[in-house]
Amino acid sequence: MAMGSSERELPAQAWPSRRGRIGARTSLILYCVAILIPAILSLSIAYQWNHVFASIVSVLNIVFMAMMLSQFALSSRGRWLYRLMGIDHAMSLHRRIGEWIAIFFFLHPFLIVLPRLWFAPELVWSDLWLSFTQTSVATGVYAWMILIVWTLVSIAKAKAGLSFEAWRYSHTIGFGVVAVLGVLHAIDVGRHGQLQPLFNWIWIAGGTAAVLAALWGLTGRARAMDARTFRLVEVRKASASDWELVLENDLRLPFAFEAGQFAWIGATRSALLRDEHPFSIASAPSELPVLRFVIRELGDFTRQLSRLKPGSRIRVDGPYGDFSLAGRSARGVLLIAGGAGIAPMLGLLRDLAPDQARLPIRLLYGNRTASQLVAQDELRALEARLPDFRQVIALEQTDAAVGAHHHGRMDPDFLKAHLPPHEEIAGCLIFVCGPPVMVEHVVAHLIRLGVPKRVIVYEEFGF
Ligand SMILES: Cc1cc2nc3c(=O)[nH]c(=O)nc-3n(C[C@H](O)[C@H](O)[C@H](O)COP(=O)(O)OP(=O)(O)OC[C@H]3O[C@@H](n4cnc5c(N)ncnc54)[C@H](O)[C@@H]3O)c2cc1C
């Protein structure tokens, strides 16, 4: 596919941004610095040069403890976090760090007795027994056991038949208890706190901030959200599996967004019930005060949308996310959508349409069947109206309507055939959105095909 055209050499188009965020890399560096502060302070108290292993484990304990406490801030959905790194980055950081924390603290009691294997192997079992039975470490043992149970629940939440809301509640409360017990354990037996009691204030302050962030997430933010409702205009069928939800900001609440961003939506009377779900805004900012969403039927929440009555109040918390052209520039844009991943792409395209963008734009749109395709009339009209826009459809299952579409998944051959020429890729932007598995595969294929990471912008439909 020649997405760009060398004869025409269009200048790169730049999109301004209103957000003033500091960028993913800088925010990650700031995060690492903040996490390392307690460990750096601890070095001035009790680094034992003659016990290298014990000192390394002790510093790691402090780093992972700080990481655990920071988890509550990362998942708090606070406005400050949005400014700093974006909710999507914060949530994916939260998930990845959570995995590391679970592994490290599971190993924690074993790491402490590990040196015994070399110096006094006959004492390993008695040391292990002591590290689980001494009264002084009881808080740590409880924290360890709850951590294991809640980690297993998180891994198997779907198989356990737990609803997402129930899981979210129990996740916050369960890990809140782990954090409080962890802080008590650090104060009870932490070497640095015993040598310099002031050090314990780091844990007391961190633990208090974590509990407050968790309480804010469970109640305070929910209460604030109860006042932010939009009117439901209509819910209509968008495809065999998707609904289009149309809302109106009839109370004229402050709400501005950039095309491609998402919002949390809740349909119950109070956000305290934590029924909020994230959905990409499929309309353009110019359509405000109207907001449109394309929502695939998947589970409890999305299945009951069609039963909502026009005029109902819907809570809208947003906008969030960085899946937008704002603050970026490109000579060409490739949009790759799987299933409901078409929603933010429609937002981006609907935002471009009035500009009659001269940019080469391609949409690769994958679905299982033709009956699941959304907004086909509109996308065909865009193909006719925009100077250089084309949609390429990939369908997994053949049916009567397949016609000229690609048959199969968006595999490396398909992607390769529709990528811009190699020499043009660096000047393009590639947006990928859809279910997590699809996004992971497509992004991995693109990287294997030589696409530089920095031109790929992706959003997974799952945190
Ligand atoms: C940033 C983002 C944007 C999204 N945009 C869209 C969109 O435009 N259209 C669309 O159809 N879907 C979108 N999703 C996915 C959508 O949020 C889920 O499909 C929906 O929440 C499922 O809820 P359910 O109760 O019907 O299904 P469930 O069976 O409860 O959930 C199915 C899966 O959806 C995810 N999920 C459920 N509830 C939540 C929640 N509250 N927060 C985060 N993830 C959740 C989980 O991975 C869960 O395993 C988006 C997800 C994210 C993270």
C-alpha cells in the first residue's frame, strides 16, 4: 500500500493539545525517583557493607514497599494524575507493578533466609519456621497470606465468576489491608526504623496516604461523580453486537475533550455502587453537548444498556486518555481497530472530516463477521469526501457479505500489505485499539515488521 505519496510530499500536519501533560517517559522517571527516595534515605542509616546480600534484600524491601503504597495513588483516578501521566499510563503501570510486587513479596520470607543455604544449610528450615511463627512477624505473615489470596483472586477473577465491580471493591479493600499490615510489619521489624525511628514516619505517612487514596476512590470521588450526569438521548443498534449510546450534556457541566479520549460511564443512581465502565468517545468534540459511544455487548453492564430509558441520568467521568492526535504531528495516519476498537477511530475520523484533511489516512478494521461492522455508510461517505482516506476490512468468518474484504485476522501478512512504505513509516502515526489480546498481537507484529515504537499509539480495552 502506498499510504504516503512521494510525488506529493505533503507537509506533516500538527495537532495542538490543550492538556500540557509532561509525557509518559518523564512521568515514569519522576515515579522511579519518588519510589527510590525511601531506599536512598535508608542507605544513610544502615547499609551493612559486610552483609551485602542482607543489605540488598533490605533495600529491595523498601523499594517494593514504596511501590505497593504508590499503587493506591496510581489507581485513584485523581485529576493530578491525569495531568502528570494520564490515567491510561497510570493504570497500565499499576497493573505491571502489581505483578512485580506480588512476585517479590511472595518471595520475601524465602529471600531473608536464603543466605543460610550457603552458611548454615541445616538451619534453613528452622529459620523459615521462625519467620512464619514468631509473634513479632505476625502482621507480615497475615499480609503475606492475604497478598497471595488476593493475587490468586485477581488472576482467576473471571473463572471465579466474580463481577468486575465486586472484584474492584474487594481488590481495593484486600490490598488496603495488605498495605496497612505491611506498614505495621515494616515498623515492627524493619531494621532501619529500629536504628532510626524517624525512618518509620516514611511508612506511617505513606500508609496514611495510601488509605486516604483508597477511601477517596471508594467513597469521596464517587460522591463527587454523582452530580456529573448527562441526559440519555437514545440507545440504538449500531451492529449485530454493538449499541450506540447518545448522551447530552444538558446541564452544561464543564466538559471538553480531544477526539479519541474516553470517559467512565455509570448508569446507577450512585457511583458508590462502582458500576462505572470506561468507553471511548466516538463523536467529535464539535458535536458537544452531544456525546456518542459505540459499545459492544459483553457482560452485565453492556447487556443492560438497551433497557435504559431515554431521559435517564448517566454519570460521565472524563475525559481521560492519550489516544488522540492532540500534541502530535504526522504525514500519514494508519488506524487499526478490532471490534469495538472502532469507537475512538470514529471519534478521530469525525474530528478530521470537517477539516477535509489532505493527509493519507487508512483504517484497518477487523471483526468476526460482517454483521458486526459499525458505521459503514458513514465510513463509505468519508472515503468519498476525504481526499485520501480508505477503509480495509478484515473478517474472521466468511459469510455472504464478505465480498472483497480480507478473510482472516489482522496477521503480519495483512499488516505488512497495508503499512506505509518503509521510508515513510517514521513520519506516520499508527493508532491501534481493540480487545487486549488483539492489541498485544498487532503491536507485537508491527514491531517485528520494523515499525518504530514511537509511532505506535495504542489503547487496550481493559485495565
Ligand atoms: C480505556 C478503555 C476504553 C474502552 N472503550 C470501549 C468502547 O468504546 N466500546 C466498548 O464496547 N468497550 C470499551 N471498553 C471496554 C469496556 O469498558 C468493557 O467492555 C465493559 O466495561 C464491559 O463491562 P461488562 O459489565 O458488560 O462486562 P464484564 O463481563 O463485566 O467485563 C468484561 C471485561 O471488560 C473489562 N471491564 C469490565 N468492567 C470494567 C471497568 N469498570 N473498568 C475497566 N475494565 C472493565 C474487564 O477486562 C472485564 O474482564 C473500553 C475499555 C477501556 C479500558
